[in-house]
Amino acid sequence: MSDLVRVAVYTHFARTGHAPAAAELSADTGLEPADVRLALAALHESRDLVVERDEIVMAHPFSSIPLGFSVMGAKTLWWGGCAWDSFAIPHLLDAEPDVLVATRCPACDTPHAWVVGRQAPPAGDQVAHFLTPAARVWDDVVHACANQRLFCSNRCVDTWLDGRQPGYVMDLATLWRLARGWYAGRMEPGYVRREPATAAAYFHEVGLRGPFWGSR
């Protein structure tokens, strides 16, 4: 039941750019509204969705709330949940060979936009800064995602941090490699989230190593 609802959530997000309401999920799946609510609660508990008061906040890489990124496809506009998720959307959706990802530098408000596709990372000297270590993301996942942002440069990262403890900085090519395969299979029935060990191995494979990523 939960997997049926999960796939329906992702299908709706991909098609419309918006989170489905419980009534829409009931119509799409044939389940009773009470069963849909139970499934959403289970999917939140398993970290497959972020649900608050029966409303879907995030179905990574999709978001129902603005967190600093817009992602425009050929016919659909999504909120990107973070830098990572915004770069992941064209890798997840076969019908979108590339998307336009737009944001502003959190430090100086300079606008930035990239065409992000599946073949190669976009050009640019900008950097991504992730504030929350991978092992702590689900302590407050919305806060963690809201603080995975793209900046003009390391100087802008330092300005924005204003003396706070830095997280992890990566270039656009590394961000693109991180996003490329992370959500593979998430639109399909039977998808299973990575365990910490397999997640750390994936991070290592794309060039992200050290305590921040749970690996050496």
C-alpha cells in the first residue's frame, strides 16, 4: 500500500510540479482516504517522504515549498528542494533531457541559472555549500535542504557563514556527479532507499570523502 502511494506521489509531482492532496492520491490509487493517510505517515517514518499534517512537503528531489531554487522543464515548473535535488531532476525524468535551474547567491543576491542535462555538468565557477553533514540531514531535513545552496564563490560562502562553522564546498561538476545517480529508480515500484553504508560508498564514488560524508 505504501509503495503504491509513494509512486503516485512521485508521478503527480513529476507531471504537475505540485504535491498531490490526499483526495487526489485516493482517486489515483483506489485506496480509501484513511488508508492514504496511513501510507503517508509510514512513508514519512521510512524517510521516503517528508509529510507534515497530512501534507507532503518534500518527495526528494521535488519540493512543495520554495527552498531557493526553481527548476523549469519543457512543460513543467518545479521547486527544487536544494542544489543537490535541483541538479537531480533531469536525471530522474526521462522526458526531461535538460532543465533550467535558477537561484540567487545567498550572500550577495546575484542571480544564477544553468541548463542542467544528463550528458555533462554545466559550465561555471560557482560553488555549492552544504551546511549539514550527511549523517545529520534527517535531524531536520527541511533545514538541511534549505542550506544546500549555490554561491558565486568561496568568498561569498565565507560572507554568508559570517563566522559560523563551515560545512562542505564543492564545484558544479562534483554537484552534478552527486545528483546524477542518487535517485535512480525512485519513480519505480519497489524502490528502496540506500542504507548509510551504501550511501557512503556512493559519495566516495563521486568524489565526496571524509567525515562530512561518512567515509574516509
